[in-house]
Amino acid sequence: MPRFAPATFLATHEVTNQPPEFAGRNLYRTDQPLREAVLREAGAWLDRRADALGAVVGSEAVLDMGELANRHPPELVSFDRFGRRVDEVRFHPAYHALMALATEHRIHDIAWTTDEPGGHVGHLALLALFTQAEAGTMCPINMTYASVAALKTQADVAQPWLDGVLGGWYDAALRPIGDKAGLTIGMAMTEKQGGSDVRANTTRAEPLGNGQYRLIGHKWFCSAPMSDGFLTLAQAPGGLSCFLVPRITAQGDRNAVHIMRLKDKLGNKSSASSEIEYHGATALLLGEEGRGVHVIIDMVHHTRLGTVAGTLGIMRGALAQAVHHVSHRRAFQKTLIDQPLMRAVIADLAIEYEAAVVLATRVARAFDATDEQGRGFARLSVALAKYWLTKRNPNFVFECMECHGGGGYTEETPMPRLFRESPLNAIWEGSGNVIALDILRTLAREPAALAGYREEIGRAAGGNPMLDAMIRSLLATLDKGGLAESRGRWVAEQMALVLQGALLVQHAPAAVSEAFCATRLSGQGAWSFGILPAGTDIDTILARQGVG
């Protein structure tokens, strides 16, 4: 937290050569690549919404709330003082304030309630902006957004829940859903013995009649256990099925969902993740028995868009901090950003971020598609984006941290929190191998998805010879078919890079697209950031990051 007039003349020395406070800026207005993408993929309506949120999340007050929510993580309260079981999670007030702010700006439902084009771009852009201030709260916000896709599969059962999510406000108190101003929805799928192999789940669902079931079993990972309800998987008589589990039953009782413990995670400290057990918990069937994966996969599909958005926000947060530091810190008679090596590093990081922006926002726009090819492209492209961007994120954040020197390694700065957050989105909602296999399955089973991809990269034909060569080579491999599972990661990486290159050639300045194609597609770069070909227009690239 910035403090008023701190003393700089100390007993032994004067404090000089330190950057000013970062807070007090509009995080959207200072992000030229994102602004351009928002206007292109959604329009002026979202530009206004993002500008309003950007001013708020860049304020001293909200950045301070983000720090407090992570310094004071949630606590599990299993019993009240009288010994009665309550299974609640207690949060710092900053967490509740951030959740309220997120719903006020409609991050959880803008994609479903707006009549404007690019609703899912709205979700992505606003979530990415909010992540720069605080990432953990975006976990329940994103799951609540994604739950709508699954709830809509059986609106006759889920309508009261949809009514509570769409247009709802944050209401932390645990009580019947009809008495609440808004609802949040979590997810509990994986179990100890299976992990991502959800068909190995052993939690069983016993029919009670009228679409209600009794669940007995456990979940090894239940995200956002303070939610009003969860989507979960259990073995019904007809096979693995999807259920909606309320925290409060229709009779007004606490459901038999026991929170066994909270996970002690590397990062994402503000948000609670837990292990739970169902002790005869009441649940509602969504879809048909035996079709659980088919129902919940729609939610997973949309949560993956959130992992892309969160990654984009972490990247931007780290880059903005690095640019701010090197623009004000001096060494060896020059400001750091005026040192040739530092200019190359920041420029290369900026290229990486621009490529992430064009990919993420184009993927989000694909979520609005209603035709078979467009929907297929959305399924394929979100997997490509999740695989590649989340893989690049930890090293990207580390490089931004290194720009700060030793100060960036201290907990008083936001860099350690961003670094701990950076691997998360690669692991949640399908880790690298799971995503690579999903991509191979999509290519094998959905010709329309590949057709959509081919059409998208084809729009850049002739725009850059290095890209053209890469496209020809990649399509020749894909057209042969029969790709071995062992090549899944190669396919994911190459397809993501080509798509990024094609989008940059279409939408970014030549300085950015040419440097990307040279370093990422034709081998003129190297393994670390800051190695750019001779003749790269670094000045133009840096100018887009507000660097003179």
C-alpha cells in the first residue's frame, strides 16, 4: 500500500533511484494491444465496459485488496462453538469486496446477458483485467460463468439456479437460493484414484425419485467450496452422470457435503480449494443417466476460456510491472529501458504478449459461433490457446521478475504472487497431456473444426513468407492424418504458433508480426527472451507498451 510522504532522508543515506508507485492507472487504457483487440472482436460497447473496470482495478484501493486477500488466506470452519457441524469457509473482508466488485462489473454473466456481439470476448477481457489486481477470486467467478452452459442442458430443473446466476449479485451468506441476491456455482469432479480419468470415479448416486438422488463418496478437488451449489459426477445405475448439488436443500437444511480440508496450494491463496465427502448428499440429475461427461464437458469447455483469460491477465500484470520498473530505474548512467539489452528483452516480452492477446480474443469470439464449423473451431482453438499460453506463462513471468533485479524476488512486490500463479492455469481444467489428447481427438472426429482452423490461417496467406512456409508444412502433416499420441504436444504447439502468426499478420503492426514470425516460426530467435534478429523495429514494438 502506498504511504503518504515516506521519509527518504535517513540517518545513513538518502533513498533515491526508486520507481514511483504503480497504482493509480487505468489498466485497460494503458494496454494498447488489448484495446485494439476488444474493438475488433467485440466493439465500442465492450471498450466502454473495459475502460470502466480498468480504472477501478488499477486503483490503489483495489490493488491493496488483492494483496490483503492473498496475505490472509481462507480458513475452514468445520464446527461452530456449540459443536454443530457447519462446513463453512471464512474469508478476509478483502475477498468479499473483490467478489462483489467482480459481479458488479458482470464478469460472471456478461457473456450470457448482453445482446451485443462478442459477449464471450467481454468475459475474457474483463476477467483478464481483474486478474491483474487479484487472480483467486476469478476462479469462482469463471466457474459460475461456465456453469450456465451445463445448467441450460436441463433448464426445467436448473431454472431457479440460472435465475440466480444471470443478473445476480455477490451474496456470501449461506441460505436457500430463493432468499439470495445471487448465486455462485463450483465444480467437483476428480477423485483420489482417478484424477483426470473421471470415468474411474467411485462416488455413487442412488435414485430417490423425481430426478433426485443421494450421493455417497468423495471428491479430491472441489474448487470454490463456499459456492451455493456444485456440478459433480457420480455413478448412477445408468452410468457416470452429472448432478447439481446444492449446499442448502429445498427443505432449508444444510446438505450432507462435508469439507474435509482446504488445499495448501502453491499460489492462488485467496481462493479456497478443498477435499469433500458426500454423506448422502441430495443432488439433482442434469441430463440423462450415463451422459455425465457429455453434460459437464460444456462447463469444462467454458472454464478453459477462463484459464486463457486468467493467463492473459497474469502475463499483462507481469509485463506492466516490468515496463514500469525499467522505465524509472537507472543503472550505469542510463535508465534501464534505454539499455540495448533491456530494450530487446522488453520488446520480446511485448511480442509474446501481443501474440497471446490476438489468440485469446479470437478464441473468445469463436464462442459466439452457432454454426458447426464455428463451434468446432471454438473447441479446437480454446484447447490450443490453453495448451500454449499456459505453457509459456511461467517463464514469461520469471523474465519480467528478473527485470526488477533482487527487489522483484521479495514478497513486498506483486511479482512473487504472479509467479506462483503462473503455472496454475496449465494444470487446472486439463493439464498439458490431457489438452494435447483432446486436440488430437478433435482433429480426428470433427472435420469441421480443422476446416475452421484452415480457414482462419488462410486469411493470412501471402502476408509473411515465413508464416506461409510454416502453414504449408503443418497442413501437409495434418492432412496425412493418423497422428500418433506421442506427437500430441508437437501438434498443439505448432498449431498454436501458426494461428498466432496468422492473427498477428492480419491485425498487428508489421514490426510485431515480422519479429514474431522470425523468432517463433523460422528459428531466428533462441530459447530465452531478448534475442531478436538484427533489424527488428524495437522502437515501434516498445511504443505500443507506452515506452518512449
